[in-house]
Amino acid sequence: PFTDVSEDRWSYESIYEAAATGTMLGVTQTEFEPRSTMTRAMAVTVLYRMDGAPEVSGKADYTDVRQNAFYTQALIWGTENGIVNGYQNGTYRPDESVSRQQFATMIQRYLNYKGITPEGENSIAFTDADSIADYAKEGVALCVKAGIITGYKDGSFKPTAKITREEAAAMLVRLLKLA
């Protein structure tokens, strides 16, 4: 059990289910850090684990990535399969926090990679839908259609907000039911 996740926390079940499947681990053996933000390294790693952590070959061709980092194999997999990409200057920025719209885009690419097409209509009915970046609209719509994203109680999505580890765990558990 994580000492920083109480049973009355809204994300309790998602955190424990994500941890039980091995998809998303704590930052230590006893701490999950639910309110901390997901980094780009963490995001690609959880999707890689969801895919069974397949063997990869090659190297991560980014100038800011160590070849023996905890996320290197995941990054090679994610890049080769079109789930993540780097920046034009040749960096990946593994320690940069991921926004909610960026994570939705990664999930969309993962669903495409797996050949999963959720049924239903693509629509974004959030009160702040106009602030979702053009590159992310399709990903957000697909995640809404699949039931992966539900938004906030006030009807907003907050696309540029940094996604927390507990929000990511909730999304991943919903994704697990599809993948």
C-alpha cells in the first residue's frame, strides 16, 4: 500500500488497479505521489508497460536521453511505433511535464497502434473545448468517445494543465479495459 493514497481519495481504486497490473508504479515502494505531474519519460513508460514491455533494439536517438535510463527501452518502443516523438532540435525532454491534451494524444496514438477504434461519435463538449490545441483535438475526442477522459465536474477539460499521476492512473485504467 502507498502511504500517500488514502482510501477516501477519488483516485484510490484507479491507482491501485494501475499498480496491480504493473502499468504504473509508485515513485518509491511506499509512495505514489498522486498530485505530482507525469513527465514525458513516465508517460511513454506506462504505455510501454501496458503493451507488455516488448523487446526493442536500437537506441534512443535523442541528444538528451541516456541510453540506460529507466525509460530508454520504452522511448525506443514509443518512437518506433509512432506513439511519441521528440522535438525538432533532436531532444525528447524526458523530465518535462505532460499536459492533459498531450497525454490524450499519446493515448490516441497508442489506440491507433493497437488497431482499436472505439465506437460512437467524436465530439468534445467541454466548456473550454476552444482552448484545445488543433493537434490534440482528435486525440481528446477519441479519448472522450472511448470513455477514457471524462473531464472535471465543472464541465471543463483544462487541456494545458499538467496531468497529475492520479489523473493518468484513472485514464490508464479506463484504457486497460479497451486494450
